[in-house]
Amino acid sequence: MIKEYKKFIKDYMKLSQTSKKYFILMLVTATGYKVFAILRTLFAAWIIKYVTNTDLKMTTISIILVGLSYLFYHIMYIINIKVYGKNMEFCYTTLQTRLFNKVISVDDNFTKKISKGKLVNSINKDAIDIGDMCDQVTELYTTIVQVAIVEILVAIYSIPMAILLLIYTLIYIYIRNRVDRKGSIYFKKQKHEVDRYSNLFSQILSGLQEIKTFDMLDRLKHRLNEIKNKYSKSYIMKRKYFTIRDNDVRFITHGVKVIFYIILLLLMKNGSITIDILVLIIGYFESTVGYLDKIISITSKIREVNVSVERIDNILNYKNNNDIIYGDINYDLIDGIVEFNKVRFGYNDKEILKGISFKVKTNSLTAIVGPSGTGKTSIFNLLLRLYKPNKGKISIDDVDIYDYTKEVYGSNVSVVNQKPFIFNMSIRKNLDFVDSSIENQIEACKRVGIHDFITSLPQGYNTILRENGNNISGGQKQLISLARTLLSKSEILLFDEITSSLDPDTASHIKKVLKDLKKDHTIIMITHKPEMMRIADRILVLYEGKIVADGTHKYLLENSEHYRFLQARKSASKLGVFTDDKVL
């Protein structure tokens, strides 16, 4: 048991990075107020002793000592609470920062191994529980000290009673710890089902419209009920063990109390102890019961929090499949010439890109097209430096893209996705994340054609967008996202299926915006839309990880069977709801 909890505490201290200053202060103050609580019982016994002996002077001194023990108890307790608050804030803030930094640095496989539900629950509930654990650790240490001091004090007055108290203590701790260990297994299962429920529920909220359209509600309710049933079974099993724990220990405690009182009365009858010693030992026995309850409560909490420690450790120790080391080139005057030279890339033993080469000029619009799974998204992921190629070289302005600093590269390469993310705040604040200049924001919005719409709103740029911008149309959301991208001053703009879910009028407007943007940007877009392919200066046709055709729309219509097939289809995209599959 000791070895097990020592590991729990060691893992916690390593993860939480608790300040030694706070930990020592909490340990000292907790020890202080607990010692004064023990002395209070001793001084109370002295009062009985000296009152019985009609010793007024010593009775008065004992009363003063009781009063001082109360005073110092509360002083130490207040200091302990304040230090605990500071430490809680420190640990929680530190963990939140580490989790946030980890999440923004991981690769695409992260959410395949760690569900979003688990991640959200860990950032909220688990981080709070871990921040609270330092208080539990200091309470455990100091309560054990309390029990040890009481055992010594009882032994001073009566060895037999001390032995009986020690036997009771060991039996109590053994039974409760054994059952707690089994109960914690089902507690961990509860946490897992909560993660699954949160993950599925968040997906339902994201795809509510599609769910209603395709009549998925009954099947989803069934899946939610399956999760709830598993949670209930785990909860019932946990409660079963905790009920056994509480009932068995209570029975033992009551039995020991009866034996304890009988022995005390026999000792008092034969003159081995006096009335004040009787009161003192009974008081310490009752205190020990309380201390042991507290120890088990604390160890149960530590065991539960250890589940949270393991969960957050699992997140923080996640290893990217392809760690990116940023370079030191800080040159920011980039023209935007993009080149792939014999690039090969794949993961999970599957090669996706098979030695592709192409060069994109500045002030041009290049479309990357092809059936799903041919490597289009992988090209974007490589350009965004989410991965490194297995072979070959990717360069911008003849410089390897991995030689640029993180700041320079991030400010020169931006992506606009099919479903852009909009924060639940005002339009102005959504744009502030990139550039807080009101003049620049207006200029960007005018250029993409969303300014007039924004100013027509009652609160203009101060209009609050609902979560993910669902109080505006998809096209308006896309244009706001595009304006936000322009504010980044990026030379190279990547567009990933940005018109796939837009109405024809908005899609037509987007085409005009892209034609305008290519005047001073390098634009590369992935599209399945034949009408979007036609506006490109150059089209790269991918098939099974290779570039099988390269040219203008007119040239490819005449010379590429693959391209003619893409043009003949209305759309190659498919709607997927609640799937972890990635379109490559």
C-alpha cells in the first residue's frame, strides 16, 4: 500500500510541478493545526484532573492552554487555506498552459488516439482535480503524523490500550484500502464512458442539421443509451464496493469501541487508570476513528485523482509521428514561388505521394484536382509543415520550407478550409486575432466583398457570432474567414474546397475574389468543383499519388482522360457524418 501511494504522489508531483515553497508551507501549517488539535484533547483532560483535585491554579492554566490551542489552530488553518488557494491557482494554470501548448503542436493522428471528449474533460475536470491534490497529499502526511502521536500518547498512559488501538488501525486501513482499490477500477471505467458520451454528444451538436436530414436520431439515441448503460453498470459496481467498505468498517469500529470501553472500565476499576486518563483515552480513540476516516477518504481521493494524472500524462506524453524542427531563416520578404521536387510521403506503411514534382509561380492560381484519396490534402499538410516528406524537397523561393523560422513561415503561408472556424464573439474580435487595426479589417472585408453585409447588421462589426458562426450563412462565414486570412499578410494562400458547400451565387462571388487575390498572392486550391477548375491558370491532376496531367483547362480537356472524367462529374466529394476517416 505504502509503495503504491508513494508512486501516486511521485507521479502527481512530477506532473503538477507544484512549487516546493507552497508544498512546504502547506505541510508545516497543516502539521501545526493538527498538533494543536491533539494538544487540545490533552489539555481538556488536564482540566478534569485538576478540577477533581481542586487545584484552581493548574485548572486555570489548563483552560488558558485550551484557549491558546484553539487560537493557534485557527491561525495555522487560515494560513494553510490561503497557501492552498495560491497553489491550486498555480497548478491549474500551469497544467492548462501545458495542455494548450501540447494540443496546438500535435499532428493529425492526435485526435485518433485521444478523443475530443477525453481532451475536453481532461482540460476541465481532470486539471482541477490535480490542482486540488496537493492539499490531499499534505493532509495525508499530517494525518498519519496525528495517528502516530495519538498512539504514542495512549501508550504513555496504557500499553494494552495502545496495542488494541494499533490493531484496530491496521485492520481498518487494510479493509478500506483493499475495497477502495477495487472500486477505483470501476471509477476509471466511469471516466471512460463519460469521455465517450462527451465525444459523441459534441459530434451530434456539430452535425445536427445532417442528423435530422438523414433521420439518424433513433440510432444515435441508441448509441447514447448504450454508453449510459455502461456508465450505470460501472457506477453500481463502484457503489457496491464502497457500501461493503463502509458497512464492514463501521461494524468493526462499533465492535472495537465496545471492547475498548469494557477494558477501560476494568482498568479503572482495579485502579490502573484515573477518570482523567479514561476521558483522555476515549477522546483519543474517537479522534483516531476520525483520523482514519480522513486517511481513507484522502487515499480514495488520491487514487481517483491518479486516474486524472494518468489521463493528462497520456495527453502530454503523446509523441508526434513526425516532429518538425524549425529553422533559423528569418527573412520575411518572400515572393511566394512554391516548388515540390521528387517528394515522397506517407504514413502507417502507406505511401500517398509517389515522387511528385511541380513549381508554382507567384501571382497565379493553381488548382490541385483528382479523386478522393490521391494525396491532395497531403500536399497541403506538407505545405503547412504539419509533416516532413519521407524523400524529396519542398521549397519556397528556393529555400527549404523547414529552414524558415516558425514565425516567418506562419506569417507567409495561410490556409482557408472548407469549414472555417468562427469564434463565439464579435466579428471585430474574430478579426482582432490576426490584426487589431480597424482600418485594415475594413479594407480586407471590402476586398472580399463582405463589408457591406457587415455594416447592414444592427451592430455592424460588433455583431456577436454564435458558436461557429451559425447565425450567418456559410458563404458569409467563408468570406469573414477569408478576410481574416488576408489580414495575416500571407504571400501564399491555400484554399481547401472553400466553395463545396456554398450556394451558386456565393461560389460565383468567391471565384471573383480569387481572381482578384492572385494579383498579389500565390494561390493554390484543392477543389472538386468543375467550375472552380476552369478559373485556374494551371491545373495539376493527381491520381494514385502521382501527377498524371498538368496544364490549363483547355489543354487538359483535349489531352487528359482523367481530367475529362473529373469535369464530367458534378462533384467528387462525399458527405461523411461521425467518422474519423481522413480525405487524403
